[in-house]
Amino acid sequence: MKALLKLHGLTLAGLLLAANAGLLLYLGAGEIKSWAEINWMDVAGEGGTCLILCGWLIMLLSGRPAGWVTRLLSLGLCCIAFSMWMDSLDEFIRLPQETVWDNWLETAPMPLGMLLLTLGMYHLQQEQRAISAQMRKREHLQRDHRLFDKLTPLSGAQYLRQHLQQALQQARAEHQPLSLVAIDLDDFSLVNQRYGQAEGDQVLQVVAQLLLFNLRQQDMLCRLAGDRFVAVLPNTGEQQALSIAAELRQSIASLAHRSQRHGERLQLRATVAAVMALDDDEEQLLKRLNLTLARAKPRLAHSA
């Protein structure tokens, strides 16, 4: 109760003051009816509605934090409750026939309250949509957490297959090309042997960040296995994919990463391959990509 009064004391105090002012105004301008003149059916309907609205107001204020939406909803309920309160007073107090202001006090707050409630409900709906979107995103991340790579900030092989299946369906529906690029670090095992696994893990993390920086916003990069990465390139034909693959290979060759132990620069090289989706499913496309990468390995060794 203390927290309720602290957050929403002004709203509750305003309603009580308005109700008390209306009561004093009626008592000052009219006279109390006799017991037989009171229509108890109207008293039950109008007074009961007023009490229910006050109950709603208490539940609203105790269940929501202070804010714009809460203020609109509470003011709307206050206006409607005040209107019903004034209607109830009319059942107990007789005003002179020439009095006209009582109609304003009984009827004017009602449409104003309904308008405020409508605005509040509209903003409440927008708020709930935003909250629902965040909850769906959080559930999605929690559900797919196991699909992310434990070392790098990338998705793993299982997520790659799921994403690739959706990307292929979208590409066919939109009649747009889709390409894959594979990046495989050459002789990466030597890094682990010479500098230790911890250094090798750091190299993989640095390379992952480097590749992300050199890809476009719409591209999706995954760590397929070990020192092999795969980028999914939507709306990308084969020639453009080959150009992107060459840029990624050059960025790795230009990487000036130095070891933690002695500070010497690690010379890294990578073999890259690019394929464009044809009529493959995700497994066939990945198999074709791996075969293309395997064919590129001997050429690189031979050219070196």
C-alpha cells in the first residue's frame, strides 16, 4: 500500500478530492431525499459500477509502474468513476429544478474518460506488442543457444544448415541468386603445435571478427568446423561471390596478428571457394562447396 501511494498518490488524492467536492456541492445546493424517494435499483447499478471502477483503478495502479500508459488508463477510470459517483449522489440528494450544472458533472466526465481509456488501451497494445517481440526474441535466442559456437561469436554447423534451408526457400521464392563462400585456414594445426591451443583459439576468434568486418550486413557467417568458416551470401551471383572470397582471403593474408608469448607476427593463409545455389538442397549445396574447396587446396599447394 505504501508503494502504491508513493507512485500513484497524486492520482488517488485527485479522485478523492473531486468526489468530496462533488458531494459538498450537492449538499450545499440541494436537500437529502427521504428514504421512500430513493431508487435503490439505480443506487445499486450506479454505485456498484462506481465501486467496481475504483477496484479496477486500484488493481491497475498496484500492478503497473508509473508512466504515460498508466496515467492515461487511470485518468480514464477516474473520470468514469467520478461520473458514476455523481449519478449516485443524484439518487440521494434533490437539486432545484432550475439547476443545470449537475448534468454536466454527471455526463461530461463519461465521454472524456472513455476517450482517455481508448488512448491508454491503444498505447498499452503497442507496449504489449513490443514486449511480446522481445520475449519471442529472447526465447529464440535461448532455444538456439546450443546452436552457437562455443569459441567464436558465430553460429555453428547445425544452425548453418537450418539457416541455409530457409535462405534457399527465400531465394527461390524471390527468384534471387544465393551463394556460399568457404574459408579454410591453411596449416592451422602448426599454430596449435608451435604456440599452443590457447594461441590457436585466439587466432580463430580474431579471424572470425576479421571476416565479419569484411562481409556485408545481409551476409551470415558460421564456423563450420575447426578452422573452416562458411558465409551465406543472399542476392549474390557466382562472380560476385568469387570476388568476395578473394577479398576475404586477402584480408587474412594481410592480418598482422602477433603471438602473446613472443610477439612475433603469425603469417596466416587461407583457401577459399565459392559456389552458387542451383537446384540443390542445403546438404547438396554444402557438399558441393566442400568439394570445390578440396579441389582448390592442391592448386594452392602447387602454386606455392
